[in-house]
Amino acid sequence: MSSEIFRAFFMIYIHIPFCKQKCSYCNFHFSTSLNFKDEMLAAMKKEIFLRKDELQDKSLRSLYFGGGTPSLLSPDEIQSLIDEILKYFSFERDIEVTLEANPDDLDKNFLKELSRSPVNRLSIGTQSFFEADLKLMNRAHTAGEAEDSIKRAQDFGFENLSIDLIYGSPTSNLGMWKENLNRAVALEVPHISSYALTVEPKTALENWIAKGKVISPKEEEQNKEFYYLSDFLKDHGFEHYEVSNFARPGFYSRHNASYWKYKEYLGIGPSAHSYNGSDIRSWNVANNARYSKKLSGNLLAKEEEILSMEDQFNEMIMIGLRTIWGVDMESLEQKFNDRILQHFRHEIRQKMDGGLLTIENNHLKIPEKHWFMADGIASDLFMV
């Protein structure tokens, strides 16, 4: 188990709000038009300047380009954002700089240029190695490109790779899922993030299911595929360190693990969220034009809220119970008042008797055999 996540972390997330096309299951914020890309990059650089003093420390251990599809930017444009950050922050020697990328963007020229930048980790949106799945998801890449992009990235020296895989698609079955995992392991990818296909509101997938064009994902099948996923990857040297995340030793996602340990972070770009590590969360407007207009006038396009003690308790429970580290009981006892603690002790009693929760080394955990139900178990403990 990696111990580095317990060190102090200061990190920046940059949301790139552009995609080539809209995936059928996605409800994240992005635009498929690049017409105002230059204005957006200028606005993001302005936001970095205006918010340069929000992090308590100027030394970064993680920088993460997410989206959207950050690989739609050129390596020079990515470098220009990094250069802007370096005006106000420094990078620790072993900083993790992650770029989310789609397979169809990772050609030789892109990777050659990117390998000269500080980017040292790629998170590739593979999703599946089968054409039927990719067609349903409306992905821009082919099954062949999914595999070839991983090999090309390795050829250009990117060893710290993560891929996304989606299970439980109505176009798939357990046999296909096994083949997806076999290919991922054969490609020697050291980190895998894997999610059940979910039907989000206002997506094409929701519309297709409502019209009977596509059958709804079956929870029973997703459950089987989730536990096969966990057993298979652990048998091949992976550690299941969060419900949806698996890594070989030394390859935990530093950035995501920091979220799960309630670390402070700064989010740049439309719809990006920030957190002060305690009781303030903020988020930028999820509208490209409004975001850029605000920043052009030297104004921040963000709102913020002060998290109540109940909100902080609920977040600690939800996030902690999704990980192998669980919820630190000592921190819980120190942070919350008697009313919340009495609620907590009462609510966990029945679930512990039923085997859904356990306490190990003073950390409350969900046994891994029940991780598929983690969100439901956690929500039953919430203060409402």
C-alpha cells in the first residue's frame, strides 16, 4: 500500500472544456466547438493569476489536466498553461503531471512533443477494446486505436499510464469483459479506473433507453462484472485501493488519492471545483462564454459555500468508505460534536452486526465483498 498519500499535498486541477463529440453517457461540462479556444486559454491563465494566493503552499505535488478532452490541445498549448502555473508555483521534484487523453489524439507527433513537456502520466479514455461498446458510447476512436495508442505512449516513454474501462454495457457480456481485462493486463498498464455504465439524466443514452432503442444496463450483470474485475486484477498484482480504481504498487493516482484524503486543491476552468481542505468549497460557472467574459474583466466566475458540520460529516463518510483506508475514527471523534457522533454510533451499529461495516485499526471500513454497494451503505449513515 502506498504511504505517500499521507504527506502534505498541494495540487491544481485544470478543466479543459472541449471534446470532439459527445459521448452518449456523459453529462460533464464541455463544448464540441473549438472556435473560442484561444479566448478560453487566455481566461484560464487569468484565473491562475487571480487565484495564485489561494493555496497555502506554493510547492505542487500534483497537476491534473482533466475534461472534457485535454488532448485536443496541442502540446504547445498545454505547455503554455504549465508555464503560467510556474510563474506563481513551483513543482516538487517528483510531481505527478497527468493529462487525460483520448486514443485518437495520441499520434506519434503529439506524443513526441508531449514527451518533452513536464507531463509524466497519461490517463487514456479507452473504455473498451470492442467496437460494439465504443459505438454505443459514441466514442471517437476505434478498438484498434484504443490498443495502439497505449503501445505508442509506452514507446515514447510514458510508463505511468492509466486507462478507463466501462463495464455493464448492454452491448457487452461477461466473456467480452474478461477479454477487455486480459488485453489491459497484457498491455502492462499499471493503473486501471473502471466504472459501471450509468444512465445519467439528459444524456443520449437516457433518451435511447426511454425510446426502447437500447436496453437498460442490468445491475445484476454489472455486479458480476465488478467482482470479476476485482478478483482478476488482484490476481495479476493490482491493489484495489478505491471502489473504481486499481493500481500496481507505486502507481496509485496521486491526484485522486489526495481528493479521497480531503486535501486542499485549486480548480481552474469552467465547472472546475476547489476545496480549502476544511470547510469551503467553490466551483466555477459551467458555461464557457460566461466564464471567459468574467475573466476578461478581471472577475472570478465562481461561487462558494461554507460546508456545514453535517455536510463535512457526510463527505467524510462517503469518500472514506469508498477506499481501502476507510474513515479514521480518531479524526471523526476530534472533528464532530456529540450530536453527530451519537448519530454516527447509532447508525453504524446495525450495519456492523450485519457485516456491512467493520472497524480495523480504528478505521471504519466496508468489507471489499460489499464495495459494489458502497455508496448506498454510506448514504444510510448521512446526517439529513
